[in-house]
Amino acid sequence: MRAPIRWLATATTLWLFVSGCGRRDTLVSQGDRDGTLHVGNGAEVQSLDPHIAGGTVDQNVLSALFEGLVTLDEETFQPRPGVAERWEISADGLVYTFHLRHNARWSNGDPLTARDFLFSFRRVLSPSLASEYKDVLFPIKNAAAFARGELKDFAALGCRAPDDFTFEITLDHPADYFLSVLRTNVACPVHEPSVTHDGARFDDRAAKWTRIAPFVSNGPFRLREWKDHQHIAVERNPHYWAAARVRLNAIYFYLSESTQSQELAFRAGQLHTTWDVPLSKIDAYQQSIPAVLRVEPYFESYFLRFNVTRPPFTDVRVRRALALAIDREAIVKNVLRGGQTPATALTPPGLAGYNPPAFVTHDVPAAKKLLADAGFPDGRGFPVFELVTLSSELNQRIAEAVQQMWRHDLGLDVAISQKEFKVLLQVVDNAVLDYAIARGRWIAEYPDPLTYLSIFVAGNGVNCTGYADPAYDALLDEAARSPTPAARLVILHSAESHLLEQMPFAPIYWGARATLVAPSVRGWKNSPLGFHNYKDVWLER
């Protein structure tokens, strides 16, 4: 390790020298001068329609382009005013009244009113749009019934716009976390004239409106350029209500799934931040240049999805056997080495005071017995199957480790299939389920355990396993109607225990995130939810 460490230290010291002294102009040094932030974004975005986009790479860009009624502080999760300058909550916790800013504008200068939110919430919950992420709005009165097509009259939904600057939301039951939900993409407004341009349907899943200039949004930045497989460039939005406080002039998001390429670009002074850090480089940065390495807490759950509609994974004994045969401690210690912890459940600990059950362990004898009970002693007769993952170093190495464990301990023949992010989303789609076992990952959308546990509710847009269990759904419904927050957490714990008994997924690890951030970047906070308020970020030479 000594030689690579010396080489890395020398290379990065050289980068700091040339970018700081101006001997060789780089994107970073130029960006420091003109206020342009260069960000590694991890992968090609799926969509810039906030009601359809879901991946964290999409959300990273959308957080610069759109703003909901409220925002959150990245570190504390405390709600902050967004489009709404203030709000009141009724004593029974059911009615939220938001007072919108009179100077709120779309990026083309059009006024932004409460009716824009009414249109947008109707669009998100429309059965014909089929947004995969609409479930976060289900605490709203009659939202679930409307989204499932059981209720046709949108006027019966708990959303009203009494005037242009008042938006009222009525919940079906109290939800202490609801304000934080309103920061998510699906709670952001979209510009009705753009969405319905030239007679387009408001529920067009192709989101053609995002490709028509000008792209109209309401966040601190507006779209300048979108080049597929290259970059998305945004510039400061002069019509944003707090434009005078935005200190960056532009941001370039570079769409690359290669952590190695991003790390090289960072060292060459072409990126201010990376999406990840190559596993092989984390130790070197920690020892030689810790100032640019950020290892942050991250509400991430990494797991493997089982397609429970495809034999032999229809058998819970098979699913549990495969889960018990995974040595998570070895993966975290020998493969990742970035602050992650072995996962014993789906939900990471620490969300709103919740502690998940310590359910899943590494137990090869128990796994072998379960597999034998299912009719596959020592793996005999078990069909060859594929483990589908992403084409990146981290995902590939995890897949290889699991493949070796299943082969060695259970006698199973496992192939690895690598996909681009967009393709992976297609094969695990609820309507397709064209896989046996697939890599899964979830970053908390809001700081509450329900952001994880609701994934496996029957019909949830991101379930992607075919799993449906009325008993599990009933427990989550009971938790939603529990009399106290403490009682709610107890029921959620029971629900997760029940889910783990059925094992539609195999947990691997809970996350920490390693990134590289240039010294000139200021206002870049730790963000356990993975988003950044780019309006608070600036650059110093």
C-alpha cells in the first residue's frame, strides 16, 4: 500500500497546486473563479419529471431544479420554508395550512400559486400516471383511494386551494413526519402549461415536456443543457424567490457510473465532488489526504430482492436459506471498508428513534437445513439462476462475494448479470419482474422508518418483488392509526419482524457514504438522506 499512497498523495498535492496557483487551468480552478460547481452524479438520470423520477441520481439534479412547500436541513432534518413562507397545523394534527410566497415564480417568470400544487398533487395521485412514488402522499385524506381508482372525484381528496396563496392539506390520520414528506420530489409542483403543451396529456409517463425548451421549474436553478450520457447543466434561476441569496452561478452534473473515472477526474481538477470513491482508494485517501475524503452517515439499506413469483423463490425456505448464507460481516470488512455496517433487517437504526429487529444472522447450518427441507439438499436439483446487479465496482464485488458464498456453502450455481441503472430499473419493474434475484438499494426519502417499510406493501410502485401480504399491510395500517408515536414504533417493529419472516429480500448492509469534496467547496453539509440544498453551497478560490 505504501507506493500507491505516495503516488496518490503526490498526484493530489499536484492537483491542489496547479488548481490553486493557476499554472494549469482546470474545470475546478475555473469554476472556483466563475462560481460553477462540477459534480459527479453517478449515472444517467432516468427522468427530470419530479413525479416520475426516483433514483438518487435523479433526485440530486432535481433538488437544484425544483422546490416544494417546505425544504429540510440536510443534517438536522428540520423543516425550513420553501415555496410556503409559513404554515399552521391544527391541534388534532390533521389540517396543514400553507401560506405561499407572493413572490414565488416559475423559471419563465409565471406566478406560482396554490393551484399549481393542486394540479401537481392530482397528477401524482392519478392512476393513469402510475407514479411509483405516490405512496408517500397516502397520509392525505382519500389519497390512497383516489390513486387506486376507488375514488373518482378529486374534490373529495384532502387538498384545497382557497386562494392563490393558501394551500390546505387534510390528513386521514396524524403523521408526525408529514412535513418532511413534502420535501420529496413527488410533492414538488410542475408547470401545468409545460406539462400539457400542445394538448399533451398531464399523465404522459414519457414526460416529453422535460425535453421541450424552455424547461420550466421553480427551484434555485433552471435547466441550461441536457446532454445524454454526458452532463446536465443548470444555471441560477433569476426568478427564484431567493435568487439574491444563491451564490453559485451554475452546476454541471456529470453522468458517469464509473467511480474510477470520477476519482481520476477529481484528481485532475475536473470535478469538485464525486458520487462515490473506488473501494481500493478509500484507505489511501484516509491515510494521505483525509481533508478531501468525506465518510458520512447515510440512511441507506442495501439488499437483494427476490422475485417471489418465480420458482423456487416462491418458497420462503429458499429465500431464508439464501439470506442466512450471506456473511455480511465479511462483506463489510473485506469488500466495502467505507464505514458500512452489517444489516440485520431492512430499516437502518436511528430513524425517528426506531431500532429495527436483529433478525437476520449468518448461519450456514440453518441455511443448509432450510434448503434441504425445500427439496434441494446440498443444492442438488436447484436451477441455475442469475443475480442481476449494476455495472460498477462496488455492486460487482458484492455480487461476486455473495456468489462465492452461495456456491461454497450451499452448492448453488449462480451467474452474475451486470446492467446499466436504467436497464436494471426496467427488469425489476412491477409489471415485468424479469429476474430471479436483483440488487436493491433504498435511500430514505424522509426521516421515518415508514420510508423503508412501505416499500413492500402490496402494489407499492417500488416493491419490485411480487410480494403481497395482507397481514403485513394491516400492521402498517394499524401503526398509522396508533394513538401515540411510541405505540406506532412498537407496531412498526412487529411489522418488520413479520416481513423478515417472509424474506422477500435479503439485507446486506446499512450505509455510510464516502465521497471526495474539493477544499474550495463551502456549505456542503453531511446529508444522511443524500440530498443537498445547492442554494446554500458556494465556492472559494
